[in-house]
Amino acid sequence: MQLLRPIAVKEKRLLKWLLFISLCGVIQSCSTLYHDKHKIEEPTAQKGFNVKKYVLKNGLTVLISPNPKLPIVSYYTLFDVGGRDEGPGTTGATHFLEHMMFKGAKKYGPGQFDTQLEKSGGVTNAFTTNDMTVYYQNIPVSFLETMVDMEADRMQNLLLENNSFESERKVIFEERKMRYENSPDGLLFLALMKKIFAGTPYGQSVIGDEADLKALTRDQMMTFFKNYYVPNNAILAIAGDVDPDKVIELVKKHYENIPFSKSLSALKKESSGLEIFKSKVEFGKEYKIYATNPIPKFVMGFQGEKIGIKKAYVMDILAMILSNGGSSYLIQKYVKSDKALLNDISLSNFNLMQSGVFYFSGEIKDGNSLDEVKKTIENDFTDMCDNSINKRSLQKAKNQILAQAYHQLKSNSGIASTIVRNEKWYGDYNFGLKELDIYKAITESEVQNICRETLVAGKSIFISTWDKYPKTVESK
Amino acid sequence: MKKVLFLIPLLIFSNHVFSQAINTSSKIEDSIKRLNWNGVDVVYIEDNRFPTFDLTLYFADGALSESSGENGLTEHSFSLIDSGTDKLSQAEILDQFEFTGSEFSSSVTHEYSTISISGLTKDMNTTFSQACSLLRNANYPEKVIKKEIDLERESLLTLVASPQGLAERVFREISMGQTPYSYPVSGKLNDFASYTPTKLRSKMNYFLDKVKKRIYLTGPSSVLSLEKILTKECQLKGTSQDFVRSMEVPVSKTNKTTFIFVPVPDANQVQLRIGRFLNANEIQYRNLDALASDFLGGGFTSKLMREVRTKRGLTYSIGSFIASQKQYGRSGISTFTKNETINRLIEVIDETVSKIAKNGISKEDLEHSSEGMIGSYPFKFESNSAFLSQLLLLDHIARPYSDLFEFKESVAKVTAKEVAQRIKDVYGFDKQIIFVLGDKSIESSLRKLTKKYGNLEVVDYKKYL
């Protein structure tokens, strides 16, 4: 069994993840779905995904998707809180809290959550990003009632016991070392986020700065928990062998009495707004960071877009055309050509709720100079935009998006994760279908224009790691 | 392509309509169809939920087919199959597959090899015609091979920056000892120069024409029309003379602890692997092995996870495994910690295993694992391609499919005494390779453990690249 939990923010380079990040948009947070009129929304028979949606009187949104193929269920709980909600000096609090959510609540005390779940045959994990925290389980349907009870228990009665708090702090330092300090790719990603989103909440490290993690107290975390782990800040998605009418009664029984937060909206206002996310990035600058890679690696970051706007979708297509697969422009020209300069190159479109970054990452081929590689890529932008985007490459990108979408929908967890994210990003679990129409409608000239606007006319920052650089504070 | 874009909404509307209620083992078993295409066995599971297909072509031989001077040739004859043909360049081949979103991949183990192809059924015929053309006509152009090998070389040379990847590679070879299975299937730096177009083509021909093959297929019934393409264009055929790899391997005796340190520069985290080679006579009880390794290091509530992470915060993750093929296996415990706590980590693992060996495990503890494994049983079938992978492995090791369908009953019969004994036999510290990869500075600290685990052997990782 691969142990992944808990996971800090990930570099979204995998195509699948990139697709579903950008498959979703909309700035509307799930808290805006909250109805304080104390009535239950009737499920609507919407077309698209076979899902019934309910909003409980405390604002908890519940999505249920029946699939009777096997007696199993996937259970996703999304909280609309991420690294962006942490104030100065408390970086890593969201992710640390995610760890602590497995350490015991009032009814299911320390060790009980994992023990009961794994004894049933289920598996569980969670992840934290800049914008959200997601908990998920794959369980036999026979365990569903206990699962609902356990999730509701920890949503309202988390213990944050001192012993496990300190023990888990050590675990997080190990995770930090594994993902970032001992990984040149991890260091590059942290540096990219820090520089491109300088002075904004997105510039903070989701796993947390070392000093902040050391200083974080149980009381600070409890306040954070009480502020954000409230039903009107959560979305639940259950997919599998279930009858929605029965399951919603179960969910209501366990969740409906959890009080909603009256102060959530005010709190969210504090951490939102254009000014807060206005980056102080210094485009044109270069940064060199010591890491253990014997051949230089780099990222070149451009201004990206936030989730859900048309330009973000076009940038998805652009990234796919330029770097997805061995036949793509960048791989053919820089990795597989007779005069290859690089061992690897990729282009990623990372859209967040309030902003984004569009970036190249690569590793140079031994013997080539990093400066030369940088110049060559920059001088190639015009050609790249003029010659790589054509009818065939555009259609290829669209076909690849479709193939990925099918793959995602083959499992209960794929369906649950898709609808829960769509609901958060768009307030519409079905938005994935509309997105396919958006992708379908994108034209060659739109992609070319965005390519020129972003790469030819745009400015970038350039960050590299190498074991020949002097060791500085940047490397930690 | 417009047609495809309209398919998605239809698919999602109808997801529940096409769902098949497969709730009992007998029904699951009934869903497997066995066919014969030109002498080649076909294992097929019909799946009408999606207009997609997954096919795996199995070959009953692997890297063990290589003679002296051929190390890594098999893996490269498979992985470089897209390097070019007389008619198409590598770029054109890649473009053809990628245009439809189809996936083409290969895998080579010591004992067997596979090629897997998946995609949308509407592009199925085109995809397989392309695949057949590669299988039969790939000519491995020298220029392309050189470039690909150069990339591989640089990837190996930079592995030092990826401590986990480096630890996996070096530990595997060391822990497999002097057996035929220790050499990496992908070869080493010194082997790369020997991969010529002629040798690569000849190796692929051997697999296509001499080795026993089997097809594992899932998708709607329309995928059965692939028979024609696979038998005509790929020219797949099977006969009773087809070769099946089998080795006469002398029993390898492991009766002492070996303590190894691999220094790497500037690491503030240490990789730890503990494990050993398992002889054919040690891998007869697969369900017992699954239960024993799950109990020791599977999941968040395993014995090791509780002792190492939950109680002491020594690591972020720890896992154990017992993996077996047809004629050999290997066991392992895999974890990491900060430089300062490596000795403690090794001792805690040792204490945990020793305690189980000495005191056994309680019935309640066993039930936690066995009930968990039984409860997770339906997940084995959620993805048909994963289901087929399990059938492929059973066929490869010559076990009946009933092993899979009687899994629950088999696991329920295992006793606590048997699990404790198995953990002692497999993971007992008296016969393990204790493998540490980390910063040079930890060597002196590790030497404090030599009284317990024997001399510390310092190994240069470059030997294993």
C-alpha cells in the first residue's frame, strides 16, 4: 500500500491533474451556496452526471451519485480552505490541521478513525492545496453509516490532543524534507510560487515555512479549525452503490445539527479581494538555488490566469499543444532533435482561484549552458506561436482532453472527485460538460493570440537549481 | 472528431444505465470469457459502460531471455518500439498515437513482458493497425536509438538527486544477491552501447514468433473485432511449441544480516530499506504473505506505522511488502527519516519485528488485518484493467483464477500463529539486508550499530548505475 497521506500542495504537472484543475473555474465559493432560510433544497433532476444535490439547513452541500456495479463507495469531503487562508507566521497550518484530522475526535478517539476504517477494508487519504482541503475514502458500502458518523464527528469535535500534535509536527518535517528539501523539483516549485506570487497568500508555502511550523500552537490550530471546518464551508460527495434518498437521510441525521458559522463570510472577505492577490513579482529577474542535481534544472514562469475564465482554457490547450507527449513541439525540438538542448521540458498551466502561473520546466542536456538554453527558448517564442499551433495540433489536444476525461470517470473516486471540485469551483457539479464545450469551441487563432500575448509579449522570471551553485538560504 | 465530442455527454447520461450489477463472486467469474484467436489464448471481460478499450499482450518470457552481453536488450526492444519504421519516423509514430489520445506502453520483468494499448473504441482499428506496424516493422534507427540512450544515460547520472529512486535501484540489486534476477532489466550504463538496431529487432522477433503469448482484453463487444487485425496485421499466432520461460535456480541461502551504507551528497534525510530475496520454495502461500505484509506495514494502522510514525514521529511513511513472481520473490520494508534518527529507526523496526516473532500476535490484531483485506475485496474488480492484471499474474504463475475468487475464504482461515511465524521467517533481522542511503556524515553514527548488525559495508552507488 502506498502511503501518501497527508499531502501538501502538489506541483500540478500531471496532465490529468492539470486537466481537472482547469476543467473548473468560477470564483464562487461554496459558502455562497449556503441558504440560511432553514429549508432543504429539493434535489433537482439535472442532466449530465447522475447526481442528486442537496443543501442542508446548515449550509452543507451534499452530492450523491449512485453506481450499483459493486458494493463500494467513494466519500469525498471538501473544505473551502487552503494555504491562501493562512496569515503571516502561520504558514502550513491548513496542512498541519489536515494531519491532525486523523488524530481523534470526541466520539471516535485517537486511533479510532484509521482503525475502524481500515478494518472495514477501506482506505483513506487527504490533500491540501493553496485553495482547498480534501479528505477522501474508498469503503465497502456496509461501512457507509459509520463513515458518515466518523466524518461528522471530526467536523465538529476534533480533539487536537497535545501528544499527537507534537508527534505529528515531527512527521510533517519529514514530509517537508521528502517533498521539498531533498527534491530539486520540489525546491524549484516552492521558489516559483514564492516569486511569482510574491507578497500574496499564494506565495506562501502550503506545507509551511520551517520557523512557522515550529512555532504553530495547538490553540492557533483550534481557532483555524473552528473558523473553517464548518458545514457551510464544506461539500460532501458520495459516489457508489447507494440510494440517494436513503443516504441523504443518513447524512442529515449525522450532520444537520452541526452549527453553521455566522462569521465565515466576514472571515473570507478578509482573505479575498483583488488587492490581496496582486503580486509584487519582479519579472525579468533570475534566481539561482543550490540543490543536489548534477545537471541544471530550471523553471521559467509567466503570469497565468485564475480558474474559470476563457483565457485559462485556451492556455490549457496551448500547454498541451506545446508539451504534451513525445510528438509535441517542445519535446521534438528541444529533447528529441539532432541538436537537443534539454533532457526534458514541460509546460504547465496552473490555475488557482484568484490567480495563476504558466511555466516551463526542464533539465538541460549535459554540456549545454543554462544561459544559452534560456536565450534559445526566449528567441523561439515567435516561431513557437506561429508554427506549432495548427488545425491538427489543436484537434490532438482536444482529443487528449477527452481521453483523459473518460479515464477519470471510470471509478467512483474519479466521479466523486470530479463533481466535488466542479461544485466548489463553479457551484455546478455538472460544469465539466460545459467545459468540454468551451474546449471544443477554442480556435487556432485564439490559441495563437494567447501564445503571443503570454510568451512573446509577456515577461518571465527564471529560476534554476544546480549542485554547482553556492549554498544559500534560498535552498532551504 | 466532432463525433467524439458528442460522445462524452451521452456517456455520462448513461453511466448508470450501463452499470452491471456484479455483486457476487460467481457473477464476477462468469464475466470472464476465454477465446482463442489463431492459437493465442484471449481472456476477455465485456464492459459496455464506456466506449473505450484496454488490451494487454502478454509474453511468457522476459529479461531472462538475454544471453551474455545482452543485458537490458529486451526492455529496450520493447520500450524503443516506437523509434521508427521504414515508412515512419519516430515523430510521425508518436503523433499518430497521441492524436487519438491512445496510450501505448510496455513492461519487462525478468520472467515475462507485456505491451498495453488503450484508447477510444472509435479509433481502435487505426490504433491497432499502427501498433501492428510497429511490432512487425520497427527498425530501431541507429540515430534515434543513440539519442534515446543518451537521455537514459543522463537520467541515470542524475538519479543521485532523487534519493528514493536511487535507493530503490541500488537496494533491489543488492538485496537480490547473486541470483539471475538481480541485474536491472533496463541494463546499466555500460550495457547501453550494445543495443544495435539488428539486435533490438531480432529480440522483438523472438518474442513475437517464438514466445507464448496471451491477450487480456476489456471493452464493449465491438472490441472483439480486433481478432482480425491482431492475427492478420500483427500476425499473432500460437502453437504448442511456443516458449515459456522457466529457470532452474539453486536455492539461495541467506543466514546473516548484511549492513550496507550508500553515501550521497547533501541529504538531510536518510533512506532505509530492509529486505531480502525469497526462493521459490518461500513463496508458496501468497494469501498468507499478503496478510503478513499488510499486518506489518500496510496502511495507517499497521504495526510499523503505529510504532514508527504514530508513536514516535520518526517518519512520514513506512510500508512493507512481499512480492512474488513465478519462481522467486522479494520482501522489503521501505521508509526514511532525518539524519539524526536513523539508528533509532532501525532499532524500532528491529524491536517491532522481534516482538512479533517472540510474542506472536493477538487474535484481535489479526482480525483487524484479515477483516480489512476481506472488506477490500470488491475493490479488486472496480477497474476491469486492474482485474485483468490480476488474472494475468495468476496465469503467469500457473495458479487457477479460483485463487482470486476464493480469496476471502482463504484469508479467513489464516491463524495468528501462522502470520507471526511468517513475519519472523521473512522479516527476521537475522537474515536481512539493512540498506541505508544518506549523507556521508551519518556513517560514524551507523557504525555504532555494527555490534548488532555486523560490519558496515560502504558501497559506491555509481557501481549500480
